Amino acid sequence: MRRTWGAAIAFAALMVPAMAMAQRSGGTRTAGAGMGGMAGMSGMAGMSSRDSAQMTGMADGAMAGMSHMDENMAHHMRMTALRTPTHADSMRALALIQQVRTAIAKYQDPAAAEAAGYREFLPNVKNQRVYHYTNRRNALKAQFTFDPAEPTSLLYQPQPDGSVRLIGAMFTAPKGSTEDQLDARVPLGIAQWHEHVNWCLPPAGQMRRMQEQRDGKPVFGPESPIATKAACEAVGGVFHPLLFNWMVHVNVFAGGDMGSVFRDEH
């Protein structure tokens, strides 16, 4: 499978209600020499902004460094089927890469992204493999149309010297989209969209329980073996059959081949 499994921060980028608390109120990361209430939030209404941010941060920590999808995590991730690529797919993908690269090149410095309305998500969660800067207006627009020049999030990769480098963008689509509709945005012969499913989470106000384990495995979150409503309720959790929207990464500055551009490593 071409996607590798690292941070769960991608889910958080769509958690618009939490952003008011989680986003940085001042200050900007330094660029390296190289860098809501909207549909898709089902099941999160009872969770406070603080709990939402904490849940996401814990999930990020739990998944950071993963290089493969284990059996438990497979229960919580749905991928689009990878279609047989056609010449038309390749041409569309190449055109998309060029459009995105041209559109976001001006955001090499995160300060430029912030000036354009992007905000760093979970700035207090350190050592992320990829930092997401999300634009709420673009996220809302993506519910209705696809614009390669206005991604939902910009993706920055930390560098050894403490700076960050712009590597690409994340696009989203409504949770109810069909695979044909997703293919119309980004060809499924080249890339795979993903969404997050079957999560068991603690009730609102009890995010400290995200750290609970049974038999050496997490009770809640993306690495939990619990993937059904009955099993979730048995541990006092709240079951979320679907979290957030469809997502896909387009890492236009991560490499020169399509495998690098559409690989989701964070």
C-alpha cells in the first residue's frame, strides 16, 4: 500500500471548531531555505474544543513514526480503491501537480501562509512529522467545488535546523462523495483518498481516558482493536462511524516523481 501511517494530524486539520483554541495566537515558524461547523464533522458535536484538540494531539503522538498500517489501525481507515491508471489519469495528475506547485510556491515561508488566512493547527503539539496550516474558507469551499489553487491545508516538514520546509498541500472533499466524484478531483489511478472510520473515543470531558490500555493495547483511538458500536459502548466510549471528510495529500515539493507527490507520509 502506497500510503504509510504516521501522524493522525491530518484528521485534525478538518476539526474547525477546535481551531479557535488550538491555533497559535501569535508568532510564526521560520521557513527553511527550501518552504466547522462544516460537513464531515459528524459525531463530534458533544466534544469541547479543548477535548477535540487533546484527542487529536494524543492520536498524533500514538501514530507518529508508524511506517505501516497494523491490523488494528486498518479497522479505522478507509481508502479508495486504486484504479488501473490510464494515460488520461497521468496527464490530469501532471497538470494538477503543476497547478498546485504554482499556486502554493508563494507560501514557502509560513508567515506568507498566515497572511493569506492559513493557521497552524495544534501549535503546541511539538515534534510533528508534518505541520498543517489550514484555511477555514478553503475548507468550506472544498465542500462544494475543487480548486487546485486553494487547498484546505498547506503541509510543512520540520528540518534539522529547526526551520520548516513547504512540501505540499492537502485537499478535502465531502464525506458523502462517491469514488467517481473523488476521481473527478484527483485521479484514483494515481492517488488514493482516505477517510477515518470506526473510532471509539471517550465521552466529552474525559479525554484523559485516551491513555487507557487493556492487554497492552489502547482502548480508544486509531490503534484500538475496538471498531464496533457495541464494543465501544462496553468500555464506556462514544462510537464514531465516520470522522471528518475525505482527504488526499499532494506533496508537490517532496520529489520529482508521482510516487513521491501522492505518497502520504506524516
